Amino acid sequence: MSDLRDLYQEVILDHTKKPRNFHKMEAATNSAKGHNPLCGDRLIVYLKVENDTVKDISFEGAGCAISTASASMMTESLKGKTKQEAEALFHRFHQLVTGKPEAAEAGPELGKLAVFSGVREFPVRVKCATLSWHTLRAALESQQNAVSTE
Amino acid sequence: MISSVSFEKTTYNKLPYKFEAGTPDIAGVVGLGAAIEYLSSLGMEAVSAYEQELLEYATKAISSVPGVRLVGTARRKAAVVSFLLGEVHPHDVGTILDQEGIAVRAGHHCAQPVMDRFGIPATIRASLALYNTREEIDLLVNGLKKVSEVFG
């Protein structure tokens, strides 16, 4: 049960029930689709990038609690970040949820995103937590094909 | 399978051997034989009757959990129960049940058109067989209550 509580922390459940920045963005400069066909999770990440900085970010789609909360919290943590900072945060987050030992070392501050550390005890759920982040990366690079973490 | 091979020419064996690649699945065949013997000794009708009894019990027990919506309620069906639990995504239900030692299948079951027909992304599916018991169905129901606790 303690592992479960680590996975489904209050903050995560809150973002699942009330996802932030959950809407389409008409004036987006970049966007990308993410789709995990095996589990059915699907989302679109929208960005407004100006001077290499993420001025605005939003998402829409449907997925499990982990993928929805991850996307929601990602949007909160990325506003105002440069592309480079976003890329660094992607790697840091990836290390956190895959439980790589270097995750404890240097890198940008994860802040609230640290609540996803429980995911490392559930390897099959890593793809849920990282879908939005891979989609973000595709949006930054303006990739046309849908990305997947399966 | 070949009959002979040289650098100049390959001659395949005659039918049906030419379509037999490598070692056949001997262990699989022996295993299937043992399974058929076991099921025959029980009697397929008895197996089916037991599974239907489990299905009836499971359908009632699972339906009694608040928030459950059954998907697939044909009068005659195999011993599987597909359902949803409130707004909780089936994969989250699956993870929590797994922690309780209960194995279910969660997802669209490679049947996306049916999911679209019901307007749902996925279901939780419990598949019952002759080796399952009523006690295990009770554990499943308790597991579902745990899911509702976690998701409050």
C-alpha cells in the first residue's frame, strides 16, 4: 500500500481530477501529438514559443491518472523556460521516473515534479509518465509524426 | 526443411516437410496433450458449469461495488467480466489490483471499435477459469474498494 500511496500522491490525484492548462491553444506556434496505441493514451501538446522561450503551454487528450497528471504538471513547470531549460528538465524527469542513480545528482530543480519519483517502482507505468514529455520534445522540434513511449 | 544444400543448388524436401522449419514445438504439443487429458478427466461440461457459476457470482459481486458499470451483458457468454469503475482509468485500477495480487487485463483489448461504440477508452476485464474461486472474486471486490479509497 505504501508504494501505491507513493505512486498516487495527493498532488497527482489533484492534477488528474483538475488538469491545469487543459485546453486547445489557437495561437500555438508549435504542437505535437502523443499516442500510446497499446494503452490508448492520446494527447496533444500546444506551445507558444517566442525568442526560444516557452511563453505558453497547454494540452488536451485522454489518458490514465499518471499520464494526465504528468502532462498537467509539466505545463505548469515549463512556462517561462527556455528551450534549453525544457530539454534539461526532460532529461532530469526521465531519470527520476526510470530510477537512474544519477537522478539524485545535478540538474535543473524538479520542484513539484519530484512527486513522480514513485513511478520508478512501477516500470510498466513509466511510459504513462513520460508520454507528455516526449510529446513536448516533438513539439519543440516541430515533428509531424505522433510520438509514442511504448 | 531441405533435402540437400550446396553452393550451387538448394533442393527442398517434399511436401509437407518443406514447410517445417527447424525443430517443431514438441514441448508445446506434449503440454497441449496433458492439458486436454486433464480437462477431459474433469469433463468439459463440468468445467463449463463451474465457470458459469463463477461468472454469475462475479457479475453480482462486481456490480454491487458503487460506481461499477458492466460492459458486455449478453445472456450467454464466456466467463469474463468487463467493467469500468467510476471515472478511474482502467490502467490505474489494474495497477492497484496488481498490488493486491489480482491479475486483470486493462485497456482496449485490441477492440477499439467496440470501445468507440460504448464511448469509453478502455475497460477492466476479469477472466475466470476453472482454477479460480469465489474467495478470489471477493478479493477482487475488496481490491476495487481499495481503488475507490485511493482515488477518493
